Amino acid sequence: MTDELNDESIEGWLKGRKGWKRSGKVLTKNFDFQSFRDAIVFVNRVASLADEMDHHPDIDIRYTTVGLSLTTHSAGGITEKDLKLAERVDFATSAR
């Protein structure tokens, strides 16, 4: 099991990341697209990354806006798995 990260580690990571925010024990970021189709393509890309890592985000689709929420339920908060998935999403989507 992955251990929950301390506040200092999370806050330090957030300083270097565009758009990611912390909401309690969850990392969140919204991604905006020009069309619904583009939003769905993004969701499919995230699904592939999540399956590769065996770590799955909560995904909220609102027309052209996609919200991701990352937390490790088994650890009760944010872990390295969440940070790594967030980094992979940013890399795969040109750091939107």
C-alpha cells in the first residue's frame, strides 16, 4: 500500500504544477477543450494512462470541460501514485 504524503510534500509538488489544486485529500484540475469530441478524446487518453498505472481518477465531464480528481482511497489521501498520474496526464496532454 502507498502511504499518504505529508502536507509539505504535496504543497511543494503543487508549486511546480500549472492548474492542479488541492481540495482536502484530493488533487483536482479542470481541462477545457474546444469541442465535446476533444474532451472525450482527452478522457480516453486519461483512461489509457490510468489503466497502465492501475490507478484511476474520478472524471467529471461537463460538455467541453473535464475535471479530474486524484486520491488514493486505500491510503485515505494523496500519495505518490496521484502525483505520478497527474504528471503523466500533463505530459500526455502538453501540460494543458
